[in-house]
Amino acid sequence: MAFYLVGDIQGCEEALGRLLAEIDFSASRDTLYVLGDMVNRGPDSLGALRRLKALGHSAQCVLGNHDLHLLAVAEGVRPAGRRDTLAQVLDAPDAPALLAWLRQQHLAMSENHILMLHAGVLPSWSAAQTLALAGEVQAVLRGPECAAFLHAMYGNTPNHWRDDLQGFDRLRVVVNALTRLRFCSAQGVMEFDSKEGAGTAPEGFMPWFDVPGRRTAQDTVAFGHWSTLGWLGRSDVIGLDTGCVWGGCLTALRLAQGGGAHERIQIQCPQAQKP
């Protein structure tokens, strides 16, 4: 029995297949934790979704911004973008089943003493609060208000957390933190324009995981989303987006059992998109 974390797949189904073969993944024995952005920009989003869905409970997935974008495009909230590669999913005969499966996935999970999400955590949130807030969004995505929420999901405001936030403003802050966050201020104000590496933070901002006093600093947080950051392996944070869709690698981390070190496995990918 083995447990693996894997970073952003983004429709690179062929690379995912090679990675699963490399680790000799068995759906009856092992578990794959996917850190979001299963689809978009790569050549085979349909194949990636079908493969992950077919793994059943052996694939536990969190939703990334591209996965939520697919749900919004399918709902007619947003048109597909110029670089989107979602048409094959939307036109597939099993699209309703795949989209229903996607809506059942998580915004955050905690397994094997690791908090898993796609992008980041605001400094004032504990691990327990992060999971509770993710659960609020998950309940809406799985319920009758899903379409209304997807219409209200986009936007950068409010740009920080307040405990008294309600309604779609509250859910939008949660989604933006868990699926879009890279930089924030020491007070937890989120910044969404900067997308380069950790050393390029705008004045007054820093990588979310370097905020002093972050309440999840004593936890291990695993995330993807930040291809320009690349692999990050610290005791408190594990970054696993190594730019598969941009010609980098698809990275998996085999979690250590009973002591020892985690094992990193990488598959080189052909460039599927221009940066």
C-alpha cells in the first residue's frame, strides 16, 4: 500500500499514464492524491478526467482554478478562453457524468498528516478552519445553488478574510485563497496579478507560506498551482506544480510510511503550451 501526491496534470493524460506506470500504481492497493488543475491547457483533458474517475476511491482530488473554470464554462457562466482545451470534455457523450464527478471533489483534504489543497492558505486560518471553509464551498458545488455560485465566483474582492463575511462573498474569498493564492500581505490581503517565482513578490507582499505567524506553520501543507515556483520540499510546505504543461515535469511524491523520507518521482513532459 502506497500513498502518492501528484501536482498539476492540466490535461497531460499521456504523462499521467507514464507516471502511474513508473510508480506501478495499483488502484486496489494504492491511493493517489491529486492537488488540483486536472484539466485545461494540455492536449487531453478528457482522457485525464476519465482516467481519474475510473480509479474510483483510489484517486482523491482537490479542485483547482482550471477545474472550477471548466464547471463555469459548462454552466455557460464564462466562454472558453483562447488557450482553453476544454471543448473535448464539453462535447463528450459522458460529459454530464464527468462534470457531476468533478463537482463531488474536494477544495481541501487532510490525509496522512498533510493538509492538501491547490494554491494556498490565508495566514489567519488553522488547518481545521481551512477544512471547514472548504467544506462550505464543497456543499454548495454539490447542491442546488451550484449554478448561482458559479455565476458569482469570479472576482478579486473581498481580498482578505473576515469572520463576518457571508453568502457568495464569503465563498469567493475561500475559493480565491484555496485555488488562486500565491502572494499575500502579512495581514492576509491577497494579490493576484503576480505569477512569477517566490522572489518576485510585489512590495508589501510575500509568498503565502512565508507570512510570519501563519497558523498552519506547524502543519505540512501540500499544494500545486505555482509552476514558476517549481518543486518545493520543506517540512511545512510541499509544492508540486513542476510545469508539466509547459514542458517541465509531472511530479509525484510517495509519502513515507513509518519513518524515512518521502520519495520524489518525476516524468519529463513534452511542451504542450507556450507560456
